[in-house]
Amino acid sequence: MASTTTERPARRLRRPDADAAVEQYRPSSRLTWRVGILGFALLAVFAALFLRLWALQVLSGPKYVNQAQANSFRLLRQQAPRGLLLDRTGIALVTNVPTTAIELWPSDLPKVYNDRYAELARLSKVARVPLYEIARGIKERKNSNDLVTPVTIRENASGPMQKYLAERASQFPGVTMNRSWIRHYPYQGLAAQALGYVGAITQSELKRLGKSYDLNDQIGQSGAESTYDTYLRGVAGASKLHVDNFGRPLGTAQPATLPKPGNSVRLTLSLKLQEAAERALQYGIGLAQSNGEWAARGGAIVALDPRDGSILAMASSPSYKPSVYAGHVTTKELGAQGLTTKTASSQNYPALNRATDATYPPGSHSCAWTRSDARAASS
């Protein structure tokens, strides 16, 4: 059976004429403009990145190197020794003793509470300082928004304390040891009220005195130490300590700026006359009590130079030993000398300078005679 479907003849492709020219693709002027702008923008971006990289590595390289090194070094404040207090002949009444202080940097403490508490507990045991005192120092730094100033844990660390902390530095991150000075009183309680004592600066005193003072400074709290504090205190120095990223020391501190000692102050007091005045005062109190005057528990003697009114001796009884304020101060030691509110009354307020702060009926006067008065009296 024949099919009625007719086959469509195959279509022949027309060959291009060999002599005909093929037209090349030509982008439009708008596209060319866009491509040029894009290329210029990419070139500008890469040029800016290159210039920035060159500036960071070449121009600002030393700056960032110093910053990186500063992060690995801790700047320790070196306390300047205070000036001496001398009597009128140059004899030292108050001097200094070099010590090693234990300091704690709160910013380098472990971030985990349990680890931080365990370290502070170990440090409290080693330094023999109550844990609440250490916590109070850290809290003061936080309240003042100053976590980069170390907390002085103990000013006069003993040799075994220093050795223990140095050998176990990895167990005490943030703990460093720094050179310090404490006051020394060769004559113990002699002229204690007149000379005064030195104590740690308080927050209120720091706000009043200004930025030239530091939270770890020791300032005069009474007597000549307070009156002439600006002359006695020196200019603090600095040293660098290499630490790792955990704040642990990697060596010994290297001096950067030497501290400048304070000026010595010569007083008008005479050491021999002061000793004689205090012996006479104790003898007078004892004599009065032996005569039944049991209320005679205190007194004062002041000796003046009649030529210029300078004070040669100023004795007040009862007295105390200012060395109790040198180094680590404890409430127990202060109470034993009547320097706390609970024990001051029972010991008749030894911190009171009765020569200037109390009123008494005058005793016998020692009249200063001139040579002509003496001749008239003898005739």
C-alpha cells in the first residue's frame, strides 16, 4: 500500500560568499565608558590598600612595635624615699629603711571566680594579710574605675615571702614585688606627737590633693610629717617588668626612671633637751601619783628659746611608738598602744598632743634671766 505522505526536500544551507567580509563586534560607547570607570575604581581601591599597607609597615611600624612591646612590659612605680627629719644639730630623728613590697594588679587576676578566690586566699596566707583587706583594696580600685594601679598587699615583705612568691610566680598571676621604703624611728616614741607618722593616702585625700599623688602613696598624717609633707616627699621613679599574656613576671624589673629623694627638714628641736623633757615629765607624773593624785595620768612640757621663740623641746604624755604605722598596719598593734577608738580612752589618748591640743593650768615657769638680772640678784 503506497503512502500518501510526501517527503520534504532537505534544506541546503547557503554558503557565505567567499568574497563577503565578516563584520567584527564593536562595543557601544556607553559600555566602553562603564568598563573604563570600573577599571579605574578597581585600580584606585588597590592603590589605596597598597598605600595603607605601606603606611602601616613603613611609616607607623615603629609606633606599633612600641605598643606591642608595651603590652608585654609592666611599668612599676618606684616609690621615692622621704626626706629625713633632723634635730637642730643635724641628728636624724626619723630615717628610712628599704623594703620589698608585694603588689597585686587586679586586671591580671583570673577571670573565673573560683580561680580568683583561690589565688587571693593563697596570697593572703603567704603575705599574712587578711583576705578582707585584699578584697577591700581591689574594691577601692573598682570604685575609682582604676584597675591598672596595683594594690599594695604588704610593704615590708620578709625574705621567705619573697622567695616563695618568686619560686611560684606561675601560681600567682598579677602579683609582683617592688622596691619600697618605710619610716624608721631610731629613738622609738621620742617626740612622737611632734614628729607625727606616715600612713597610706585615702580616697578623700587623693581627691583633695590632685593627680600628682597615687593610691599607693604614703603621706604625712600628723605632726611634722604632715606639716612638711610637700618637702619631705620625693618624686617617684619607674621601672619596667617583662610579663607574659597572663601577667606573670618573666624576669626582674629594669629601672627606667630613677626616683628623686625628698628633702630633709631640720627642726628646732634639740635631741638632748627633748630626752630630758620627757624624763622630767614622767618623773613629775610619777611624783604626783605617789602623792595621791591618781588623776595625774598625762601632761606636757614645752621648752622655748627666749631669743627667737623656737621650740627646743615638746613632750607629751602618754605617748606611743610611730613605728606601729610603718609597714603593714594591724588593728591589734594599734589597739595595744591605744590608737583605736576602743582602746584610746583606757590608755588616756596617747595620740593626743597635749602641748598643742589640750588645756591645762600652768605649772612652774622657768624664767630666763639676763646677765644683768643675775648680778642684781646676787647683790
